[in-house]
Amino acid sequence: MSENKDPHVAQSGTSVESVKFVYDFTEGNKDLKDLLGGKGANLAEMTNLGLPVPPGFTITTEACKVYLDSGEEPAALRDEVSAHLDALEQRMGKKLGQADDPLLVSVRSGAKFSMPGMMDTVLNIGLSDKSVQGLAEQAGDDRFAWDSYRRLIQMFGKTVLGVDGELFEDAIEAAKAAKKVTVDTELEAADLKKLVTKFKKIVKTECGRDFPQDPREQMDLAIKAVFDSWNGDRAKLYRRQERIPHDLGTAVNVCSMVFGNLGPDSGTGVAFTRDPASGHQGVYGDYLQNAQGEDVVAGIRNTVPLAELERIDKKSYDQLMQIMETLENHYKDLCDIEFTIERGRLWMLQTRVGKRTAGAAFRIATQLVDQGLIDEAEALTRVNGAQLAQLMFPRFDESAKVEQVGRGIAASPGAAVGKAVFDSYTAVKWSRSGEKVILIRRETNPDDLDGMIAAEGILTSRGGKTSHAAVVARGMGKTCVCGAEELEVDTKRRRMTVPGGHVVEEGDVVSIDGSSGKVYLGEVPVVPSPVVEYFEGRMHPGADDADELVEAVHRMMAFADRKRRLRVRANADNAEDALRARRFGAQGIGLCRTEHMFLGDRRELVERLILADTQEEREESLKALLPLQKKDFVELFEAMDGLPVTIRLLDPPLHEFLPDITELSVRVALAESRQEPHENELRLLQAVHRLHEQNPMLGLRGVRLGLVIPGLFTMQVRAIAEAAAERRNAKGDPRAEIMIPLVGTVQELEIVREEADKVIAEVEEATGTRLKLAIGTMIELPRAALTAGQIAEAAEFFSFGTNDLTQTVWGFSRDDVEASFFTAYLEKGIFGVSPFETIDKDGVGSLVESAAKAGRATRPDLKLGVCGEHGGDPESVHFFHEVGLDYVSCSPFRIPVARLEAGRAAVTAAGSDHR
């Protein structure tokens, strides 16, 4: 990563006093997101491009970090803000909050990464009892001025002073009821003036102080409130959900106000250069006449499609289309744009690389390659494994008998089924109890975030593709249908009325289709995703919408396969899984767990082996198991012919092959009470007691079994060798690798290896076939990792078992801790993500890296892989690429994700090396 050499950014040893904390929009650019936040950097970039951006300035993230660390703003900040405010006033020809023709500004958050609605914004700063009259005269519109003042007190009261927002909403509802109107826009100037008086009383009652009339005090308090909002509950929750670092801080943008609520020739909107739901090119977005920006995002008034702007204001529409083309070509990506039209004049308020659905991400990446805007390597950075995994989820079966009750805007795709809930608290509560829920609201707001995270999907009766619900859902990959106007949502009574009068009560099951916007009663059955059908070989690229997506996925996978260094294998225990994995692109089997072959109808043979009292009985049981094991391996070698198959010898404790102790005790007791024969059950019960361990995962298992139970591992090695010889004699190409589990010291491996080599030599002599069977070990204990250099003397390969390695490094029993305290650890920020989901780079990862280096120092040609489920985790795959592993192995359905991420890891590493 290149070092930040901007002289204005605080470097180590630099005094705070020498740092520049405020930038004019004319001074920055889009590459200063760390310093100016995404919003500030992009406002500066648009200003540099000569686009119509209202003048303003940005307070940097460095200032925020100083404030959050010390509790006080930097000493130099006030003077810098004053200097930039003076310059802004001179440019605009008016002063902040002056009585006649006042300058008004917005104070808006803007972190490096987009956090829609999670932090605070205050509009119309500078309005007061005196300046509201000047604004009315300047605008020639009393209603507009008093509505703007009402909005300021409401936003300032809630955001800066901490007043319960419901108090303001209740006052508005009361005003509408008194006027006998249903929407805010029907309130007249006199009504809004009364609301202002009411709002000021609310502030006085709740805060014990008057609403501040000094415009500079308003601005300073708003700036602090934005800084504080970085550590607000909803912002912290969102960062945990999106894995955004907590130490970045937010910038603050102070921007001269432009007004979309000055009448029918004014308005506000959000536009996308491509459809964020599908990726298709066209005119996408929402527009709302005579409104301010928060009216669109909040979804409280239903918008018209952006295309309608051409009819309403063709001049502004044509200018906007030209600007959208300019921005997309400049950013070389889908752009999300906020704009306002003030009495026929277009202003750009924000742009950013837009959030998009998984399908749109793949389509857009390939479209931009075809347009020559980006190359294949860049295209790979525009998609990720999490998005690909979303595309592999099932979808609703359109041929099923369903009861459609509504249709809204397809805001974020997916097929979600769950019980209807009408508030976030219930969504979280029910979800934690194992229920799948659909969160239903009129419109969502940032306070609903925890419920949105908990729900399978989100349904709103208001808002469009740019509403809060839509934007946040797309960012999380959550199914969402917005603006289903025909559904009447009553959150207080916890019910939804659908056309025809049917009432959906809380707890009733509903299904929502985020790809079509359809809403159904009851549970709709699902069918496989077309992307899964493609990987299975049942669908090929074609012309219709599903096949268009498949074509995009196909091309991105081809890009990734050409770029990646890491090979991808599968965790598969039978021929059926192996064949599926091969169709999904597996380049071998990285983990075949032989214990899965000992279950089912073979359990009796294993019980006989465990109960054997003599060497003769033990050998008889092993002899019976040998041909069955051999058959398993013959089928595997046939399915994966020409590709490596890593077979792990028996690993789990023997008690796992015996009946449950409680169940067995009951059977013995019943047999005794009935005086029935129960000799075998009694022997089993005695064996269960004999084999019982307080902590079996750290007991008699893995290599210890092979050393304690004579003949067990040699039987398995013989089965592997004989199966390989049979396959080779049938003109096949078996490539077996034998993996010894749970090795902690090289001496264990040396003893087992010596016995295995002897068995392999015997099979070679008996069959006349030369076998090349690699023997290696699974590194899953800290001691094995720390002595990897010694162990490599006896191992031809290492496979890191990161599931067990995580347990033993952390001292966690996965089955216990995930249910007991992981939720609390995630909520408290101790974990950003479960260490069983993404590898703990500092702890477990450090052991993997050091073991890999030590192993290769001893044996330069040592093959290195990973076979824990981390092998299919996108972030972990990048780490394994960085530390030089040769392959990752994961479950068959995660193979495409691992392939894609391996390609992305290679591209990212190449980019870093180039820089």
C-alpha cells in the first residue's frame, strides 16, 4: 500500500496545530476519501470537473479523530472554519443567517465508506426568527420559508439536541388533523408558522433551553453532532455489519443550501447511471417535485420515475443526462447521484460509486469491459464472492400455485419467506428464537437497522429504489420490496391489509420476491438459481434475462480462472459429491473424511472393532472393513481421475461411532427389567463408559488412534493403495494423497509413515504397479505449527485444518461457544466477525504463515493447502494467497466463490506489487 504523503494529513510525530483541517470544495479530489470522506472527495471532484456544485467546504476526518480521542475539537478548527465561512459568504454575496436574504448551509456527514442514513445531517442552518422573514421575502414565498424553518428545528432538535423525533411527528399529525389534510404539502404558511412555535416549545420543554437563534452556534453544534454520530449505536451496528473499521472517523461537509421546495419548477431526486437492481443501462432514479432531499430518501412521499423529469423540465433533464454520462465515464462505474433543481437551475449535491445488487455487479462489470472503460483485472475487483454466493440462492417457483396480494418496486433481489413483523424489536427477538421474519414497515429509517439485519427480507408500502430501505438492503444483500402502495401497513395495530380486505396479522407467513417486486401470502416454494444450474452444467449462456446473468457470471469466472494462482479443491467424502465438485470447477479433493464412510450400515463392523478383546477379533473386523473402504476409494478415484485426492485417515474419537450413552442406558435398563438378552448392549455400554472423555476433541483421536489401535491406519492405507493400483491397471490416473490427522510431533508422523510405506510397498509388489502416494499431515494444533520445520522432514504436504486450529489457538469449543457468547462478543465489537467464519489473521493466520515458511525452509517443494471451511471464505482466500499456499479446499457449493476470490486475490496482489 502506498504511503500517504499529503502534507496536510497528520503523519507520525506531526503536531495537530500544523495540520490543515478544512478544505474548500475546489481544493480536494476523489482520491482523498481517507481525509475528506467519500462525500467531500466526490463533491470536490465534481467541482473540478466544472459541474454545478453549490459552494462549500469539508472538515476532515482528522479533525473528527482528534475530537473523538480528546473530547474537544482541535484548537485551530474554529479559526479555519471561520476563514472558509468568510470566503463562502464573499462568494455567495450574503452572510450566514443575516436578516435579509440570508445564506443558509447544510451540515452533512460523509465517511470514507458510504453509510446511508447511519450518521447525521442538518439542513437549513442559519434560519432564525429574524432570518425566516428575509428568506420569505427573497424567495417570494412565505410557505417555503416557514416550512424550511420547521424542518431545521425538527432536524436540529432530534439530531443535535436529542429530542424524541416522535414529538415533532405527533405535532405535524395534529396540525394535519386540525386542517383536515393528509399530506404535509397541504399545510399553509400560517399552519407552518404555528408548527414552528410548537416545535420551539418542544425544544424548550425537552432541553431546558431555547432553540439557538445565533446561526454560528447552530453550525458549530451541528458539526459536533455529526462528529458524535460516528459513534452512534446505529452507525456502530452498520459498521460491524459491513466490516467497516471503527477508527476512520467522518468528515463534515458544510454546503450552501439550494432548495428543491420552492414550487413546481423545483424538486429533488436521486439518479443512477445504470439500474442498481439489474445493471441494465437506461434512465433510472426517482424525482419529487417541490421537495427537499430527505423527502426522497425517507420514502414519506412517493416519487415519480426519473424519466418523468423530461416532461416536467426538459432543460434540466437533458443537462442531467449529460452530467450522468460525464460522471460514469469519469468514474468508470455505476454512479449514484443526488441532485436538486431550484427554480429551473440544476445543482449536483452528491455522487458516489453506487451500491448495487449482486446480479447488477456482474452485469455491469462485463458491460464496462465491453465498452473499453475497464480491463478484465479491474472487472474482477468490481465483483466479489459474497455477491456470487447470493446469486446461488434459490428463487421462487413461478409455476407453483401462489396467492399474490401486491406488487412493489424490486429494490433488492432474492426470495425471502418469513413471519410478518412490524417493528425492529420484534424482528430481532423472533430471529434470535430461530424464527425467519419479514420486516414490514410503511418506510424504514436508520433506527430500523437492527431489525433489517435480523430479517430475511424487508417490505415497505412507501419509497422507491432510492429510499432508505432499498439502499441499505442492497448494501447488505438483503431481499427488499419497496413502495407496495396497495398494501396498507398499520404498525401500531401490527397488521397489514391487502387488496380485497384480507388482513395479515403479525406472525402470518408472507413471501416477497425482490427480483420482481411481488408479494405473496404464505410460503412460496423455491427452485434452484440459474447460476447454480449453470455450474451444474444444466444451463448455458443465452439471450433471456436469466441467461444474460449466467453469461456475465460465466465471463467473470473465466477471468478469475485465468488470473488466479491458488488452485481450488473440494471437501468431498463420496463419488456423488466429488462429481458435483468437479462440475463446479474443483481441481481435486483437498479433504476426504473417511469417518463418514464408517457410518450407516457399517456401524456394526466398527462396533465389533471397538469391542474386540483379542488381536484376532480386531483383525477380523479390519479384514471385513477393508473391501468396503477399497470400494469407496475406487469410486472416488474414478470420479476425480487425473486430479489429486487427499484422504484423511480416521480422525474423530471412537465414541462417536457408538450409540448415545443415554439411549443405550435406557435400552439396557429396559432389557434388564424385561429379563431379555442384552449382552451386546451391555458390552457397548461398558465400551462407551470406557471411552468416555471429558473433552474428546482433545483426547484419543486422529494419529493417536492409529498408534493405539494396531492395524486401523494400515487397513486404510492398504485400501487406498489397492484402490489406486486397481484404477491404474484400468488405465486410469489416480492421484491419491494420504493425510495423517492431529499430528503434534514429528515422531508420531514418522511411526505412521514407516508403517504406511511398508504397506504401499507390499501392494506395489502384489499388483505389479508403481504407486506414487504422497504422505503428509494436517496442521491443526499450535504445536504442529510451531514445529513445522521438523514435521516437514517426514511430510510431503501440509493441509492446514483451520477449524480445529482456531479451536485450539483460541481455547474455544466451537459447538459450545457459538451458541453461548459469540453474539455478545460480536455486539461488543470484540469480534468483527466470527473467527470460524473468517480466519483470525493475527493469531491463527500468524501460525499458518510461520508454519508455511518453516515447512518450506526444510522441504522447498512442500505442497501447502487449507481444508477448513475458511477455504471458501472470500476474505480468508486472499490471506491464503498472500502467505503462499498452493490451494484451498472447501465444500462443493463454495467452490465457485473460492475460484472467483482466488482470481481477485491475484489481481489485488499484482496491483499492490505494481504500486
